[in-house]
Amino acid sequence: AMASHFRLYSNKICDDVPTEVQALSSGVTSYWQVATGNSIGTACPLLPKTCWDALTSGSNRSGVHNLDPLQDGSVESVYCDMEVDGGGWAYVARGTYSSECDTENAYSDTTDAQLSPSTEARWSFGETVINALATRNESCDGNAYIEYFVGIGDNPSYGFSTDYHRVFRTSGPLSMSEKMDSSYTFGGTDYSSAVDVWDGSSWVQVTYSCSSLDAGPCWEPTSGQNVCCKIDNSNKWTECADATYGTEGQWTHGGGNCNQHLRCVEDDQAQDHVVLFVRPMCDVLPTPVPSPVPTAHPTARPSPSPVDLTNPDHSWDFRTCNSSSTTLSDTYGGLTATLVNGAQCTTDGIVFDGSDDYVDLEDWEWGGTVVRQVGRPAILVAFDRLWRWGQC
């Protein structure tokens, strides 16, 4: 009998291979893969590293995808959820490993159960592949995180509710052998303040400490951090709130007790019902907005120095002449101002008729600062001129 998985090597250039393989494998198996290299031509490209990579490259179908998490040419068949909260989630584990409670899920045990969250059976990709499926190949423009959520998979044996999920992220790696709380250890490195929980509107830093016997994702009855969410018809997180059951829970518990608990609305207790999904995420920092370049303003002209009018060279006060007079002498310099064509002196100053009258000032030599001071101007309908200055 033909094996359900096989690898085909080809001496064709890579671009020509997929059609050939598809034709040869038709009716034989739905799982086929092109070799990562060939005897002639170009090397075949690696498969996507994560479900997120598959999604962003255009494959938005939820279901099993062939991925290369370690980017070494090896292939994993991974169930990808491309719908919840934008998609790109890899289904990476279900249930505890009953014979190794104290080093929980550092093991790797993949079976056909990995192909569907509906299959009620224990399995895990193990920490190495789980973290590979949860991290990006390329650098992140902001802060890189692993987002993960736990929920209850289909469980006919128990009848637990599958409506609720706990949603987290960590800026460190995801540990399945140590408790994921406010401070955890992975590979000999301590990660403090790395874990956040989604409360429905923002990420909240986890401050609780789980039992030393817990392993993997865990939670405590800390207000605002013991949060469970549902999924709405648009596949978005909704109705996020503190668990109504309101107690601790974990992926697994050591010391001979391998039970796991989600404990959102009930005291679910089993060893093969909680499922784990992961995806890489980049919290892109906003691009700094450059400060506006100050608008260049023309250099302000300096204010003119005050002019001392105490003793001007020439001055005429037309309020002192009488209405019958047509001339007025300069108070200081003796120059004469002559009222022409009916301009009249009054106690308010000169009155013009707005036709052709004006004041004729005698010639004088100008120099230095010249100031013309006019008080209470007349209201005119139209005028040709008010002043006629002599030769300067």
C-alpha cells in the first residue's frame, strides 16, 4: 500500500515541479511536498514558517497547512485558524502528558490529533516547534510578542463549554515546562513582567504568581487579570470579563496531579480537553511625527525711536486762527501757511469743503525727522488735496 506521506525529488527546475507532483499524486495522497533542493536548476523555496506567514502570503483558509517552522526543510502538518481575531493561529497542543506531569509538554508527541482541534486526544509539538511556530523570521519594527490563547476543545466525554478562552501574550518565549506568570524561567533565563492578559480593550500586565507545581499558561483569581473572552459572529474577542467561576487554573499541574482547568464558568477538570493556539505578533510602534519646521518670518523692523516734539522746527496750530484769517504764521520758524480757495480756521482746526480748498505751506529746507501731526480730521465727500507742500 502507498504510504500516506511521501517526498518526491525532481531534476526539474523548481517552478516546473508543483504541476508534475500534483498529477503524480492525484488519487494517491493529499499530502505531497517538493524537495527543498534538486539536482539542477534553482533551489525550491522553503515553505511558510508559521500560520501567520501562510496567512500574509495569501492562504486564508482555516485547516491543515504544510509549514516549515524550523526553516530547515522539515515539514509539519499544522492546523491553522485563519479567522479568530484576524487569524494566523497555529494549533500546537492539547491536553497534558500524563506520565510526565512535572516536566509538562517539554515533550513532543504528534499524532493525527494535531490535524483537528475537534479530536479528543493528548498531543503536543513540544517547546521547540511551538516557539518556532510563534516567532517571526523577519525583524519587528516595534515590540515582538508571542500571542497565545487557551480554550476547551470539543470534548464529548465531558460536555464542558467550548465558548470561553483566555488570551495572553508574552515578550519572551512560551514555556510549557514552567509556569507562565509574572516571572518565569525559560532556558536558564528569567522573564519578569513579560506576560500580559487581554481584558477586552487593552493588554494588562500579569502581576500574579501561580503555584510552583503549575506549568505552561496559568492564571490566578486576581481582579482584572482572571479574564475569559468569547468569540462573536465576526470572529472577534467579545464579552471579556473576569471569570465567573473565579479561581486559579493552569495548563497542567505537577506533583502527580496532571489535571488542567480553564475555569471560566465551571470547574472543568480533565487531562485532555484544553487546547493551545499561538501566533507571532508585532506591536508596531507609531512612526514618530517630525516636529514641524518653524516658518521663517521676516526680520521685524525695529520700532522707530520716539520723536521729541517739544521743540520742532516748524509748527502751525490752526485752532488759534480766526475764521476771517487766511494765513497763519509758524510758531517756531516763521514760515507762513495760507488757506486757499475757502479753507477756514475754526476752534476745531481747518474746515475744508471737499472741493478745491487746501493749505499752502511756504517753502522750507527739509532734513532729519519729519512728522506731520493732524488732529481730528475733517469728514470729506471727495477731495483733490488738503495740503500743498512748498519746495523742499
